[in-house]
Amino acid sequence: MGFDRIVSQEKAIKLLKGTLSTKKIPHALLFLGDAHIGKTTTALAYAKALNCLEPKDHDSCDRCSSCKKIEQGVHPDVKIITPEKDLITINMIREVEEFASLTPLEGKYKVIIIKKSHKMNNAAANAFLKTVEEPPLNTTIILTCENIYALPEPLISRFFKVYFNPLSVDAIKKIMPGIEENLLRIVMGKPGLFISRDLMKDIQWFANTLKNIMEKSKKSPWKDNEEIKWWLDFLCIFLRDSLVKITGKVSSDCCPILPLDFKLKENISELEIFNLYEELQSIKRNIELNLNKSILWNYLVSCLNRLIESSNIENRKPFNTQYSKENLE
Ligand SMILES: [Zn+2]
């Protein structure tokens, strides 16, 4: 995929094309934004444009042998690092250093893409800082990052930052015609979720976990920080929908967005929900900084039991999950 097929990231692409037209290629780029909105796809499109044999209008042809190799993940000058067990380790950074020290084999530029760079541990971040301080020739390092607060400031300051936005509802409808409104609201501008997750299973998982919280179960079920973030996203959707209902912007008998057996208690104020919503946003921002899962669990048990009660909502409309994924691949 070249830049021309990436939806709704015009600002980021304009910036990147600008570096190609002026031939001022940054050696270190930081792609910032939520997961599942096209950062890695754009990084690969940039790698293609840098190495394309027949580039046009500062974009790749997406057909030549270089573009095809990058697409298939076999170009010798393009390396992608992905966290393992939720972590980018110092050994992975050493691999990057070694790769960066080689001269390009086939392409004009070596491109190193480090996905989810906020997963670097301290040792990895310190080692990486040295690599970035002494940039190798004809090499561009691209970090994708969902949480800038998890990266050390000296590292961030050395990167040229490119911001990515969640997609608008209209943009997702364009690439996924016929998509149901409920599902659109759940993905919150991140269409990549349709590929990477089974949303129906996730909704059930969220509901089961909420039930455990309401039953004051002792143990948190989350495997890692990603799962916590994803669960908190669902909780925010529930709170946002509840807020919309009590502020009277929609009728109270309308179908719930998430099929849940719980609702907010009658006497809860808008302010209380708003405060919890803000608190959850802050937890999500700081999640990489040694979050203690059992403290979070106990906090949720106490505050959600105060705010939420059981509800038997009848005539619940099932979700229509017949959406096409082909436009997203
Ligand atoms: Zn090409």
C-alpha cells in the first residue's frame, strides 16, 4: 500500500511527502497516536517511497521489485521490531544497532520500524538513545508509539514527531460500507481493530469481567497492560453512553450500545461519572509506569459497585457483525 491508499491521515502524509520532496529525510521519526489507526502501514509506505525504483509524486509505485519486497516483509534493508511478551528488550535494540551499522544492500535507505516503542524497558531505552545520538548514514528509524509518556524525554527530543488521528466515522464508513453504528462506536476511530480483534468475543469478555467486579471477585483476570487498556476502553464507552442517557440527549429506553446486565444507579450525578471517566483516562496514560493490577482491580470493585447496579434489559437488539474486512487488508 502506498500513501495514496491510506485513509484519513492527510496531515501526517503531507509532512512525510514534504521530507521526500525536499530530500531532507529525518534519521529518527516518532509516529504518535492510538493503536489501529494506520501508523505501521504509513511507516511501510514511507519505507517504500524511500526505496521505490519508480517513484511518482513523492509516493511509491507499489509495483516494482523493491515495493513488493517491502510489502512481503522480505526487503533486506527494511527491518521491523515488534515487542515480545509485551516488551522491547536491550537485545532487540542491539539487533537494531547491528542492522543500522551495515550499508544498504539493495535500497537507497535502510528503514528500521520499531512497533509499540512505548514497550521499551529502561535498559533498552538507554541503549537506544546512544544509537539515535550517533545516527548511521542513510538510515531512518521510525518508532510507532501509543503513549508518549512511557518514553524518556531525552529520547523523545531527538525525534521528528508525526501525529496520527483516529479516523472519523465517515472515513470508516467509506472503507467499510454497511458497518453497523454500534460497532463503529466501539472501535472509536480505530478500524484496524476489525482485523486484529474478535469484537463480539471482546464484548462478552468485557461483560463477564464487569460481572466479576460487581460480584466483588478477588482476582483480576487481565493478562497484560494491553488487555487492561482495552477493557478500560469498553468501560469508557459504557460511561459515555450512560452520561448521554442521563443528560437526556437520547431517550432512556433506547437500545444499549453494549449488551450489559448493568446500568448506572438512579442517584448518580453527571459529575461523578465525569470524574471517573477522567480518572480512567489518566490510568490509561500512565499504564506503562508499573501499574499495580490488584490495586486497580480493588479500586474498580469499590467505585463501580458504588455507581452501578444490576439491570435486566429486555428486547436487546443483537449486533449485526456482517462487515467486510477486505478494504482494511
Ligand atoms: Zn516501487
